[in-house]
Amino acid sequence: MSAAAADPGRGERITPTLLALAAGDDVLIATRNLDPGRHHTSAGAVVVVLEPVALGHKVASRPIAAGEHVVRYGMPIGSATTAIAAGAWVHTHNLASDYIATIARRGGQR
């Protein structure tokens, strides 16, 4: 889909403010600072953003249950630490990393 799509109801061009990186992702990426309200995605959907979200941050594309893996760009990036509503900001306050500690992070200790 192009950066700006026609709004079929009005015939005007709509610039998406939420970027879908891959089909099936649980989060969308804000392409600018977002205020709460209706926002268009690059996939042609509309998501109601529930709170202010900064450029580059994630917004839930669907409801996510506590403990559920969260997928971005087709890969799990962590688990929800609490239930996350569709349109809510997804960040460290409600997402925990599931990355395995690396040897470098542990100072070379195994």
C-alpha cells in the first residue's frame, strides 16, 4: 500500500500514522507523535489510540492477554506483563523482554 491511501468514503488521501511491519503483528509503530483518537494504519485499518504515543513507539493492534507473547515484525519481542487493550501504548510498563541473557551481558560467565 502506498504511503497515502484514498479514503473510500470521502475520496480524500489519508496518510497512515501507524505502520504495520508484518502481517499478523500484535503491535503497530507510530510514524509521528500521536494524540488519542482514530488513526489509520499502513494496512488500511483504523485503530483507536487510547493515550498519547511518541514517534517510533508501539501501539497494540489487538487486545493482548497478560503473559501472551507480543510479536513485532513477525518475531516475538517479549511478553505482556498485564492485559493490554487494543490501541494502548506498548512499552516497558506492560511488556517484559523474553531475550535470553547473553554471555557478554554476564561478563563472559557461563
